[in-house]
Amino acid sequence: MNHDNYSLMSRRNALRTVGAAGITSIAGCSSGGGGSENWVMGTSEQGSSTFSIGQALQSVIREHSDQVNLSAQSSGGQVANTRSLGNDYDLAIISNNLHYDALQEAGPFEDQPPSNPLWTGFSVTGAECFMLTTADSDIETYDDLTGQTITTFGTGSALYQLTMTVFEELGIKGDYEHREIPLNEFGSALENGRIEACGGYTTLRGTSASGGMQELMNRVDLKAVKMTDEQREQVSGLTSPPIETIQPEPFENVNEVTAWTDTSNIIYSDHLSADIVEHVTQSWIENWDQVKETYGGVLDATDEALVSGFLPDFTIHPGAAAYLEGRGISLDEWSIGSG
């Protein structure tokens, strides 16, 4: 973090001063009862882990905050969340890899970068992606996807963008017919032959799966599409997304897979005041057991996990910074937003 020459306590006071100058929610517009603000959170499509996490976070704020009325809404995916932050959404769940692309005006943001700053709050979940097909399919490796009809993830999602990066590295991007299919229909699409392969993912290093993935597993006998040694070598140099070998525990009969990984963060709009953001961040973290009880696919609220998805060049919202520093977390590697 870029340090000024004053103590942590005076610095936190300065952060709150920034908050005092903040304006009310752009997306929510008006205040709710008792002077509380109305906030809208962008998540992702229903059935996704991101949507479920948003619902869990909404539940906690509705129970524990008298300052914010939060509505966590399904969205067109994390690309849309990134572009709409500060307009349609006051805060959103956004992939750290997509966030980095937005800062670099790369990938899906090369021609249409976001119009408002993305200020990081804390890390909430991680995902590990791979491809699946039916157990009796002739598809064995990623080369076999050529000429097939497949779906990966919603084209507006972070997982889709990361998958396209991997496919490009493998030299198969576009060598198939891609169908846009809702996550909760993956199973029926495989079952009736509309597609021959689909994207799969777990969270928390292969230990948890979303409702949409559970429905897929319950409906179809599956196997993973394998990466050959040569293909693993092709993707081994990627830094965004990182490549790991995992055991996807929720998927019975699916052995170790080579997966591309991602961490998602809570991202606040810069128009939200520091004091309210600090309050909301604290309300979530201090009631994290309740978040996990509602949806188990979230990271633990340890100091390390809370900043595990922060990448270089990220800017931290001053309200989130005040809370994280109050816990004793060092933010020396990042800058703090200012009004």
C-alpha cells in the first residue's frame, strides 16, 4: 500500500473522512427506512455458485444491518457486473482474473472497458474449471472436442472467459459448435444429445459444488475430458488463469483433472462511503459462520483468505481497507482508493 506519514489510527480516521464525502447509492438511488441505503449487488445466473453466495450475503445483511438494504440479483455474468458497477450495481462479485483484464483493457474489455473504478473489498470464493462428457462418450482428450457441439459456461461469465484463454492456448478455440445453455440445463442437454460435452467446476479446491453442478451430477454419468502431457505443457505457462491438478470430490467416478482456477472478490463501487462499506464488510466477516451455513462454497474468513484473490494493481476500497487493517492485515502491496 502507498503509505502516508501518519499513524494507522489517523489514517483510519482519514478513510472515514473520505466516506463522509461519499454520495448515496447510484444503483439503489434512494434511502430505505430509518435512513438506510438501498444497495444492489450483481451476482451471476441462477444455479451458479456466485448467485448462491450473493443470496447468502444478502441474508446476513438483512439480519444484521440497519444501515443497508441489500438486494443480490442474478445478472448476465461477471463481465456484465464489471461493466455495470457504479451504474446498475453498487457492488458485485467479480473474478480477480476478469478484474485484472479490465484494468489492462484486455480480453472482453479490450473494446469496451468499464466506465467506473473497481475498488476491492475482500475475497469470497475460488473456482476450479474443467470439461466433462458422458461416461460412454468417445471424447477422451481436449483435441477430441474439435467438431463437437459443446457448452462451457455462460458467455458473460468469468469461467467462460478463462476457458477461452485455455482453449486458445490449446489451439482448439472455435473448432467446435458452442451452444449457450443455462447451467441448470447442462444435464438434460447432455442426456438428450443437444451437446456432447460441457463445462464443470468445483469450489474450494475441489471440495464443493454449486446447485447447478449437483443437478448435472444427479442426472448424468460423467467423466472428465483429459489433458495429455503435451496439452498440460501447453497451458503450464499461463499465469491468468493459474493451472492446477485437483481431485473434484463431489463428482463421483471423476479422477484427478487439470483445472484452470479463479478467485472471486467482493468489489465495491467508488461512490459508496467508506464508513458504510466498513460497516457492511465487518457485518459479513463477523457473521461468516452464518454465510457458510447458508452456502458452504465460500472461503474461510482467515486473514490470508480474505486477501487471497488480490492481484497487483488492485485498489482497495477505503472502507474495506479500514476493516482489514483493523484486523491487522497488511495491505502494503496495494493502493487505497480516495474520494
